[in-house]
Amino acid sequence: MRVTFIEMPRDEVLGYLGPAWPPAPGATVALVGEHVAISHGAVAVYETDGQPGRTWWAVDGLIVPQDAGPPPALPGCPVAIVPDLAPATPPLT
């Protein structure tokens, strides 16, 4: 497996992600920010040498679910589940 990271401006990446950002509660995200020194950009993964790869967008050090599919399993990159930050009870009115 070969992985290439391409740093890009955050606003540009958010434009590409569209409705995939922010990730929904319960979504699985890959924490690439703990593995590489980039926070925003593209992560291209080539599983087989000589074959086309797949590219995911990374924002704030996270690869979120997007059109390319769920985040890839990258060596050394932990995954996490986005917590549901909704209150347990509705606010008083």
C-alpha cells in the first residue's frame, strides 16, 4: 500500500466535501492528523502498485465518510466514532 498526502487550503477542501462536512454523529473517521503533518488536503491510497488509487479529503486531520466511501484503513492511523452531542433532554422553553 502506498499513501500520498497533498496539503491544500482548508476552505478549498471544504468546498469539495460539501454536505459530507461536518461528519454526522456515529460516523467513523480516520485520524490522519496523528500520522502526518498535514491538517487539510487530499489523501490518495494506492492498494496495488501500478493500479489506480482512491482519494479522500482530509479536514482538521480527519478523513470523514464521503463519496469515495468510508475512511480507509491506514497503517498507524486510529479511527474514532463521532459522538452525538445532542442533549439528552430537550431544552426548557
